[in-house]
Amino acid sequence: MRPQGESPLLWTLVCFALSTFFGSVAAIAGDAGPVVAIAGGLIQGLNLDAGGAVFKGIPYAQPPVGALRWREPSPVKQWKGVRPTVAFAPACAQTPQLLPISPGPRKKTASI
């Protein structure tokens, strides 16, 4: 029932805004995906609309920096709590799209 003196368009917009907001809150609350235990700790993925679940960006080793550079992968360190695995990590900066200059065509060199 709309309040007296209010325009139908305004009342429609208010109802739409409220239903969108509360619908979004319910969707976020209901999107909690499955939680599973792996070597590093607990991870949470996303439920798929078609059934099943997806887990993205699961760490499998420690980052290869410092003393770990140019070595075989070291086991991932344990983490506390539940780690969300709903998105892949950012792409490596070595991809051609992120380089400021393109390599261009290869030049032929004289062989001896």
C-alpha cells in the first residue's frame, strides 16, 4: 500500500530500490561456497549455478622469492582461518599485454 500523496513513480522506485538491496544481501549471504581442508589449511570456493563448485587461485607452494628463487617449489605455509578461493591471482607481469614495448618481428642474424 502506498502512502497518500506520494506519486506512483516515486513509490515504484522506492520499492524497486529496497527489493534490489535486500535481494542482494540475501544473495551474498546465500553464496557461501563449500569449505574444504587442504595441506595449507581451509579454503572456500564458489557454488556454480549449474551445480558443483569452483576453487580458484589455490596456493600450491611458497612464492619463489629470496632464497627460494630458482629452487624446486617448497610446500605452502599453513594459514589460519578460511582462505577464499573465488578468484585467480593477478597475471604475471611478464605477459606481453603488460610490457611497455612489444618485441616486434625477429631479425635474421648471419650465421657463421
